[in-house]
Amino acid sequence: MEGSASDPRRLDEDKAWALLLWLAARARAGDAVVGETAFRVGEDGSVAKAASGDGTVTIRPEQEALLEMHVELAPAVREMLELYLPLVVGRRSTELVVGHLGQSLDGQIATASGASAYVTGPANIRHLHRLRALFDAVLVGANTVDRDDPRLTTRLVPGASPTRVVLDPTRRLDHDRRVFQDGAAKTLVFHCKGVTEARSIGDAELCAVPGRGDGFDLAALVAALHARGLRRLFVEGGGITVSRFLAGGVLDRLHVTVGSVFLGVGRPGVVLPGIDQIRSALRPRTRRFIMGEDVLFDCAFDRRHA
Ligand SMILES: NC(=O)c1ccc[n+]([C@@H]2O[C@H](COP(=O)([O-])OP(=O)(O)OC[C@H]3O[C@@H](n4cnc5c(N)ncnc54)[C@H](OP(=O)(O)O)[C@@H]3O)[C@@H](O)[C@H]2O)c1
């Protein structure tokens, strides 16, 4: 089959991304696609359910073989669908918590001084923007906002920017950080109860949640986000934040992208309490994807609570 930009039987990257955004919007609305369904994607990116046949993609959310294609699909586009579909279809997709870390071969996400551009390459940066676009909220720890002053928007891909959520338990971050001032997307700052009576910092809203141990009560934090209609959560880093979500049993999936670099002692990625026996290790179901020069491990967990 000859493919061209206007060939309705061809699903190119733009159309595949339009389909993923459409499916994410369904999941966000609590109406995720849960049964086998065929779709046709128009040249303008419009998505419609269709009878399975020429020019359609069939998605099977609850099955290992997620896809059946009656379209021409480049291998890279197929990989893209296989990577992102589990995040936007199926019963769990209406309330999903997914983390990501880009790390070196020696397990560091940044140098000791906090420099992290670029542990992983441009394809992985684009992946981060795609994840932001597929989720309701992007969560980061206080150190990331302090060190990187990130914008946390979707400027590299089509799709709306998510609500930005900053975890700042003691309310220590300066008001001049971009997420508090740039108005590029809504920003919520979570702190521990009793730390401040203030209601806002710059444009951002302050929200109190109970503490637990040396951090937030993560179940209470997730519940507070759900109460605001934010049910699909992307935890973008850094290592401390992702590690706490993982240790708390709150992550459904973690993407670990490994760049071909050794950073030496720096800021570590995942750090969990130690174990004595290999049989006690956390062994997620894992898929591997080549992402530019990097390798992405997509790890799926059985969430324990929250
Ligand atoms: N390569 C990557 O994927 C990636 C991604 C993001 C950031 N980074 C880099 O990583 C570095 C920052 O990472 P990091 O691991 O040092 O710190 P981080 O995860 O950005 O922030 C950690 C801080 O956030 C607060 N926090 C997070 N989770 C919490 C919880 N469950 N309960 C209470 N407080 C919580 C705490 O603030 P308090 O300290 O106030 O208690 C904690 O110390 C930066 O250098 C950044 O450039 C890399």
C-alpha cells in the first residue's frame, strides 16, 4: 500500500497522537474506553468509532496484544501507540498515577550540584511533554522547582498543559519561581497542615494536607487532588518525590529512561529501603522501548493503596 500524508489508510504520528489525546480525554472524563473498539482517525485529527475494517485501528484495552491494525503504520508509530495506550485506556486509566525518571547508567538523575540537562536525549524530553499532555496534573518536588525553575508545560507537543502541582511541605520555595508567576497553567502548591495560613503564592493556590512520618500522607494528597478533579497524575520527579510515591505503593507505573552516561555521585533516582533477600525485591512487569539514544523501561506495579 502506497502511503501519503492524505492517505486515509495511513496512520502517521500526528494522527496517532490525536487518537491518544482523544482517548486520554475520555479517561479524564471518567468514560475510558474499556472494551474492544475500532477507531478511524480523520486527516484533521478527528476521531470516530467505526466498524473494524480498512482504515481502522482496533484497540483491546484488557489484552496483551493491544492493537489490531487495518491501516498502514510505521514501526515507530506502532511503538508510540504501544507505549502510551496503557496510559489512556482500560478501567484503571480514569485514576492513574505514573512516574518518570531520566537517569544515568549509574542511577543518577542529576549531578551533585543538581544539573540534569541532559541526562537523557531530546526524544525523552519530548516524551515528558507528551506525558504532561496525557495527564491531568504534573507533580514535582520542591528541589526540582528550586533547582530547575521548570515551566512544566506541553510546549513541544499538541495538547493542553496539565495543572502543575508542587510538593513543598514546609513552604520554603521563593515566590519568583516560574510556576508561580508565568500563568502558563494552573498551579497548586501542597504543604503540610499548620505550616502557613497563606492562601496563595504568586498565581498559585496553596493547599494543606496532613503529614505522615517525614512526608505527606500520600493517600490524603491523592484524595485532595481527586477532590479537585485531578485523577490522572504524572509524577515527573525528582528522585526523592518518585521514590516516596513508589515506596508508598501509590504508583501504577514508572518510566525509567536510561541515558548512556555515567554521572558519578550525584542525585540518585529511585532509592528504596534495603532488603536482605533477592526474592523480596520489587519486580514490576516491564516493557522496554528504544527512545532515541536512550532505553525506556516501562514498569507496571500493583498499587497497594490510595
Ligand atoms: N532526570 C530527571 O528525570 C529529573 C526529573 C526531575 C528533577 N531532576 C533533578 O533532580 C533534582 C531534584 O530531585 P531531588 O530528588 O533532589 O528532589 P525532588 O524530588 O525534586 O524534591 C524533593 C523534595 O520535595 C518535597 N517532597 C517530595 N515528595 C514529598 C512527600 N511525599 N512528602 C513531603 N515532601 C515531599 C520535599 O521537600 P522538603 O525538602 O522541603 O521536605 C523533598 O525533599 C534536581 O537537580 C533536578 O534537576 C531530574
